[in-house]
Amino acid sequence: MDREDITHFGYQQVKAADKADRVAGVFHSVAAKYDVMNDLMSMGVHRLWKRFTIEVAGVRAGQKVLDIAGGTGDLAAKFSRQAGKDGLVVLADINDSMLRVGRDKLLDQGIANNVVFAQADAQYLPFPDNYFDCITIAFGLRNVTDKDLALRSMLRVLKPGGKLLVLEFSKPQSSLLEKIYDQYSFRLLPLMGKLIANDSESYQYLAESIRMHPDQATLKNMMLEAGFASCELHNMTGGIVALHKGVKS
């Protein structure tokens, strides 16, 4: 088999054509407990990472925003308020279980007037060219099979001057923090997954997928090669998470 037909699912090598289904299985399994596990795993700090992302996005009234891998709608809810009645927020996710949880959550919060929901693959976004003012993808890019293809797809649907924000787990910037983080990821995360979500394997995959994701500098270069300009990155929590920003020129 051609090597380019092989990709990784965590530490496993799998056929590229099979990865999306494997990832889908993970998120079908964890969707119902996703928000609870996020708070437990990050001790609530994920809310600060997302708040910073929202600040950098700087969404204004009347703008169009695409939140890819939008999951349970944390970012979309904030963007909905900022975009206002004349704006549009598209909460997109490839996984229908996650999309249902996000839709129900936003409807329960009374946030739906300017939000639409789309089951969509980041690699093949079903939107017009030059359409969105801002695109976000939070903790989703590492699950995409062909990240370069996805970045080019995002560039296509952004308006000139529009921003892409990629919030993702990354590489800790100190060796001590990296050792502590490894112990936490590979020992505690699967245990928490088993106790809370009755699913240790999905959280083992989470830990592995983070290690297989490109580091900060590599992802920045990938964005530049895809055609984004003015690329910059912000490390948070010692580099455990990084926010990358790129602009369509």
C-alpha cells in the first residue's frame, strides 16, 4: 500500500480513508459527557483558552462566522451575541452526535436566531468562496485526516482580510511541564474517561492524538504554506495549548 494512503489514529497507523470513521466513533461515544469531561480534564481552564480566542477574533455586529468542529457550541454562543441580529454564525461539525448536543444546548439557552447548524467536513467545506469574516476551529484540527487540505478549504471560504483562529493542544515549552503533562495525560485522562464517560479508550486516543499533532512552529508554517498571511501564535498554559491566527490577504 502507498505510504500516502496511511495516516495515524493516535499512535496507530490506519488507512487514511478509515480515519474519519474512527474519529467519529470517538465523538459519538463521548458527546453526552463532553462538557463535563472538558471541565474536569482542564479544571475549567478551557474556558479561559476559549475566552482569549473570542477576544482575538474580535467579531463585530453583522459579520459572518464559521465555527468548525464547533461541538457543544461554547464559541458559537459567544459569537452569536457579538454578530447580532444582522450577523450569521454557522456551527459546523462532522459528527452528528456532537452537532445535536450543540444545537440542543444553544436552543435551551435561547440562542438560535442567528445560528445555523451544518454537518460538514473541514476538508471540503460546503460554503461559497470569500464568504466568512472569521473562522474558528477549537480542538478539532488534530482530528482532521488531511490538515493541509482543510487549511486550504478554510482559506477559500474566508473573505479577504478575514481571520482564521486555530485553538489546539500543542507542545509544552519546558521539559519539566512536558513530563508532568505526559503523566497526567496517559495515566489520569483514561481513568477519568472510564469513571465519568465509561470510555477509557477515547481518552487514550485524545492523549495520543495530541502528541501526534504538529507543534507550534510546524502548524504556523503549514498555515503560511496554505496561503495565510500575518500568521502568529500565542502559547497558553506553558504551551499545553496554542492559538494560531492567520489572515487571508
